Amino acid sequence: MTEDESMQGAARGWARYIERSYPLQSVRFIWRSRSLPAHLVEAVTVPSPGVSGYYLFDDTLSQGRLVARSWERALDNLRGVPMQFDGPETLQLAETALKSHESLLCGRNEDEDMVID
């Protein structure tokens, strides 16, 4: 498996994770920045089907913000210093998703029984 194939597989997994954790669907990874670190994704909002936008997620995918609804505006907003966002709200992981996310990061399966001696 090449590095490109590996990244494509990882991006598909991250997209599914975002779709299960946020009110977004049809998630498509556009770009990953190691210097920020962040991920730019295109997605459709669930409350307003058919309304798509470009969202910037932190590297851990624990929060994201709407950069813009159009590609052209997203590019303008990302080039700005400081970066601009369309709207003040930040998408946060739901409490149940956050608990699962933390378990994954710690390498624990939350369904495993805990044994205390």
C-alpha cells in the first residue's frame, strides 16, 4: 500500500467519524495542514439538507468551524491574517462522542470491564 492509498483510507475513516460525531453528512476531506495542524473538509449540514460548506477541524477532530459556504470565500477566509470564519459558532463533540473519542486516544475500549484489585 502506498502512502497516498494509506492517506485516502485514513481520510475515509475520518469522514465517517465526523459524520457520526457532528450534524454533518457527505463529508469530503479537501486538505490537511501539518503546520496549523488542521483539516479542511467539505460537508452538508444535516439540519439544512443541501446546504454545504467548508469546515476547518482541529487535528484531533474534536472541534470544527465553518470557514465559508462557497469555495471562493473559503479560500479568501483561509488566506486572511488572521483567518476568518463565517459565523461565531464552533462545532463541539457531543458528550457521548467526546467520551468515546477520549477512549480511542487513550487506547482503551470503554466496553471493557475495569478490574480493581
